[in-house]
Amino acid sequence: MNFETFPVLKTERFILRQMLIEDAPAVFEIFSDADVTKDIGEDPFRSIEQAEGLINFMNNLFNENKSIRWGII
């Protein structure tokens, strides 16, 4: 399925939206926890730049119509 714009899904409790570079500190906080990354075969993040890279990677996959990953707010 191809989307022209990133779909936003809203409920009473949360919003699913595209991850933004401004979300990097929150992404870093999550992915720097070894308990979070142990089951996905990745080492914990050690820098905010890794979080920014993940956000850019996921957004590029969307732009290429290959994948979609929402941020949960």
C-alpha cells in the first residue's frame, strides 16, 4: 500500500504518527536500554546520533514505499 503522506492514527489514549528528528532524545532513551534491545539483536544505543539515524532510516523506508513505522505518542 502506498501513501502520499504519512498516515496519522488517533485514539483517546494515543496518537500514531511519523517519527521526527525532534523525537531523537525519546528514541535514544528507549533504545539505550539493554533490556529493550536484547531481544531484537541490537546493541543498546550509545549516542543520540544513532537515534537520529534510526529515525532517518525509517522515514526513508516510508519515502521509498518499503515500510512504515509509527511513533507512539
